[in-house]
Amino acid sequence: MSTSKSPRMKRISAQLHYAVGKNKTPLILIGFLVFIILVSWLIAPTFTNDLNTDWSDKVDPAISIITLIVAIAIWWQESSENWINSLPKKLTVRFIYQGKVVMLCKRAYLSGEGDIRPLGQQIGTQMAENPRLDLRAPAVKQTNPGPGLDPDSGEFSNFYEAEFELRALVGKMSPDLCLVWEPPFGDVDTIECDKLE
């Protein structure tokens, strides 16, 4: 039996660690309020025997519990978004010519979503060793598969992908060989396009 956590459990654990680390004061206050509410529910019947009604016995606690659950759900969603935004961003860029990948750069550091297109073009010019790529301008696809474990660091990163369509091959590009550049970003490797992962 394996003792390692599943990727989903690792993600939940990382999100909780981030949320608790960034929100200690609100969590302590919420815990204190929950404690006060629980204590008041336990001792309230001794002080309010005359006021017990269906409202105070059943409906009021149910509404309080539902409100608490909704507040926790909203907090979790906000915390999850903050965690995702705090992750390092990594970009994988593919250059497609006639339906085949001819250049691939894996997991390049990305400073922000607005830099996807210019960084992708810069990576392409460096890989092809040609300052001008012949791109089909409107045919750029960008996606965000979301957070996942980065095989380079073993930590979570927020992954992005960009796909550029080429009208012609320039520089070191070849229709049969694929240029691949991956961390730690030394030399550009060349492999047969059919053997590309």
C-alpha cells in the first residue's frame, strides 16, 4: 500500500496550508465565535425556559448553521482563487506547421497572463534562431489547464499553454524534426516529430 498522497489530496493540502497561513486572524475569530455559539446553545435552555419556541429551538440554530456553512464555502472559494493566483506561472508553447508540432518549449517561466503571446513569440525566435517567424496571426490559441504539480520543482504551479500556427518554416525549423526546449533551458534538442510526447 502506497503512503503518498494523491494529486487531489496534495492540492487540497497545499490550499489549506496557504489559506490558514494567510488568514490566521479571521480563522481565530471565527473559531472563537463558533465556540461562543456552541456554549450559548448548551447553556441557553437553563436561562430561557420561558422563551423556548419552535423558532428558537429548531429554526434559529438551523439558519445559523446554514449561514456558517455558506460563509465557509465562500471563504474556501476566495482562498482557492488567491492560492491559484499566488502560484508560479509556467508556459508551454507549441508551434504548428501543417498540423504537426515543429517547435515545443515546455514550462517556461511566465510573469503574467498578458505576457503569453509576446513570450511565446520570443521563445519561437530564439528556438528557430531567426528574428522573424511567419505566423498566421489570428491562429493563436491560449489555454489555462490550471494548477498542477511541476515536474521540475515538485511544487504546484499554474500552467498555461499557447499554440502558434506557422505559415512557413524559417531558421532551424524542419518539417520532419521537432525542436524541443525544456528546463533547465540549455541547448535546444532536436527529435523526430513522430516521437514527440
